[in-house]
Amino acid sequence: MSKSIINLTTPIVVAEIERILETYPHHPYQQVFSNPDIRQELIAYVLTRVHNVYVTVDEGEKIASDLERSSNPAESPFELDAFIQQGIHDIMQQSQATVDHQVPEEDGYLTASHWFG
């Protein structure tokens, strides 16, 4: 039977990114990171900075959910949070020009609904 390599770190990082982004303001943070490409960039940013945990499983075998939860990629939850927050700020700075053009301000007079009456 064939074996597969599974990264247990990725689902933990994705869940933590979602949790942390919910604490940021909708504009511009949640709007920017709702873009799948930018979200993937953030996931990659964090995964390259934490210890990744892998397991091998037989083809078709399911991973126990308690095993996924118990394999925290960072030495502490605070370290993972710090990497995520640093990634958010770094990516926002790198893509500031794109953000300015693609994410409209949320001031009342600049929203599209006011342009057309």
C-alpha cells in the first residue's frame, strides 16, 4: 500500500490566521486578505517561519483530528501569533499600492452607492 506525507501544520496555521484576521478592522485588512492570492501569500509567509510537522499515512487513511490539534507548529501560541501579525503587516506594506487602487475607502461619500444616487 502506498504512503502519503501530510503536513499537520498547515491547517493549524490557516485556522490561526482566520482567528487573528477577525480581530483586525474590516477595512483594509479583512478586505485585502479576502483575496485568495494574498491569503496564500500570508499562509506561505507563516509556514516558512514555523516548525512544520509531517506524518506519513497509508493511502486513504484518515488523520485523527486530535493528532492534528496536538501538533502545534510553534514553540508557543504567542510565537505563532507574532509570525502571523508580522506577516499581515509586511504583506500590507508590500502591497500598499495595490491596496490603494483595489480596496476603496469606506468613507460615506466615496462608496459606489453614492456615485449613482
